[in-house]
Amino acid sequence: MTRILAGPSCTQVLGDLGADVIKVEKPGSGDDTRRWGPPYLRDNAGNDTSEAAYFLATNRNKRSLTLDVAKPQGQEIARRLIAQCDVLVENFKTGNLARYSLGYSDLSDEYPGLIYCSVTGFGQTGPYAPRPGYDFLAQAMGGIMSLTGEPNGTPNKVGIGIADMMCGMYSCVSILAALRHRDTTKEGQHIDMALLDTQVAWLNYEAQNYLVSGTPPTRVGNAHPNIVPYDACPASDGYMIIAAGNDRQFRAFCNFAGVPELADNPDFASNDKRIRNRTELMPRIKSITEKKPIQYWIDGLIDAGVPCSPVNTLDRVFEDPQIKARKMRIEMDHPISEGVKVPLVASPIKMSATPPSHRLPPPMLGQHTEEVLRALLDMSDGEIEELRREDVI
């Protein structure tokens, strides 16, 4: 019972790992992101369809069931479906499903083995619990925007909804742990996941830098607070990044760049010194790198054992030989029309015995309603038709 990004990200990972995921959507409209375009999937004639790329990104390996849980019949069907399922994932506002007798406390006695994962902006407790939550709010309130952007520029959000996606990942991990717990105890539980909590958690070493020092970190652009040189550097034909994570790599860079004296300079001889003197060192490095093209630096620095990379646009990402070798782009047949292929980003998980599978393309709204109701609830054609007449499905 999820929509937008955090919950659907979580359930797509579970689907890739083999779960049968039933996506419950509101009849007539469904997940808001179905309309978050352009761009939209195109048909064989090159025309836009009704399927937004945003929706396609996180709804693979799911069956779509339309169900109006605001109606008593819809609530009754939801409970019957829950009885057949291991996990319920929802991202309604805190307390909203309880209005329909579908909150955790409404279900836990009847279904003691149910794992019920709630994904909200601020969690089930605390003064902000009733507020709606969005990725942008979590990035701002949770501190990541204070760390992202150029030192003298405006605070920036990350280029994708990373607070949503990380909350989805933490939710997925929690569900898998809860399933393992239930394997041994037969006991379900309520998982309370919040965008703001997970945003704060993945501040990671920058949060720890603050907790240890008492000084809030500031924006350093593409640089790293604890490693120098670790930054985007200009070449004569674009940008690349250099990530010299230790003194040996820094010396190897200096030797290849023809400036071994920089590595010998006592002000730059150790990472600690380079951090303290970054404002002197980095302009000197960038004045050197801008004189040669990207490929010159990539070829030479890789041979020298210095981590580096071009700054790729997405067209270059999906043409990269490593990305191709790892099969990170896939295509699936889409039910919107015969012969239509939907390009998707593959699961990054590689497992030797139980690898992820890409079984079902992102579904059309309500595509599997009848299939699910027949298979899980043994409903007849007449019962299904009656539910349609009453706009329950």
C-alpha cells in the first residue's frame, strides 16, 4: 500500500529478490507517479503512452490491484488479502490507515505473524509525526543540504530523491530481519520507518565529525572533508575526479603529473597536512590538470594506481563497458501494447545461489485486480463484477 518513491523502492527490491508483491492502488488514479511526466514510455510509433518514466523506475515485479479502502467492502477485502500475506508495507500519513481499521493495532491480534512496515516522513511518534513528509523536506531538515553545494553557493539537494530511496533501503533491510525473526518465533512486528530518521542516519561520517568536534561541517563542493586531493578537477576538455585516498596515491599522482616536488613538500606530505592546507594545494593541482585532456589523465593515473574517473553524463554511463558487462540496463515487454519494450535499470544485487530476477514489468493500473482476487480470495466473476459496479475495485 505504497506510492511515490520510498515505499515502492523498498517493495521493488523485495520483488526483485523473489517476493510476490501486490501493489494496492486507488481505483481511477493509482500511484501519483503514474502521471509524473514527461518523459513517458513510448509506443512503437514513438508516441507517448500514459506510463511515466518515474513510475516505471520503482514498480517492477509487482501486480497492480485497485481497491478503495475508504469503503467498508474495500476494507473487508484488504483484511482478507492481508490474511494471505506475510508483509504489509504502507506509506500513508501517520494514523490514516487506522481510520479504516487497517492500522497495526487493528490487525496485530488477528494476524500475530504479520510484519507491518510503516514508511512516513517523521515516524509514528514525536511532535512532527502528524505532518506529511517529502524527500525535499527530509534533505533540508536532516542536514544533507547543508553539506551539498559549493562553499559560497546555495545549499543544494542531492540530484535524486535519495532520502526517499535510502528510507526504502532501510525498510527493506528491516523487513528481511523481521522475517528472519518470525522464522524463529512466529512473531510479527510493526516497523516504524521515517524519512527524517534515515536521512540523519546516513549522514554517517559527517554526522560523526560534528559529534566528535562540536563544529558543524560546511559545504566543500565536490571535495571530501577528510581526504585531499579528492575532488572534481578540470581537464582541457571537461571534468574528471581524482580520489587519492592515501599518501602513496598522492605521490603517484604527483609523479605522473610531473610535479614530484608537491609530494616532497612538508606542507603536503601527509593527508593531515593536505587537509589543513587544501586551499593552497587544490588550486595548484587544478592548474596542472586543466592543461591535458580527460583521457590522458585517466589512462596515466589508472596505470599509476590512482583512483580517477571522467564525470559521465547518463548517456555515457549506459555506454560504459563496465556497466554493460554488469548488465545494468535491461528491457522487458510492456503490456501497454504488443511489441513495446520498456528499458529499465537492473537490480545491482549479484547473488550466486538466489540471484534477483526481472519477472514482471511495471504494471498497468489495476492490471492484475481480477487475477489476484480470484487466486487469493477465490472470488467468482459475479462477485468481481459487483465490486466494479460499486467502484470498490
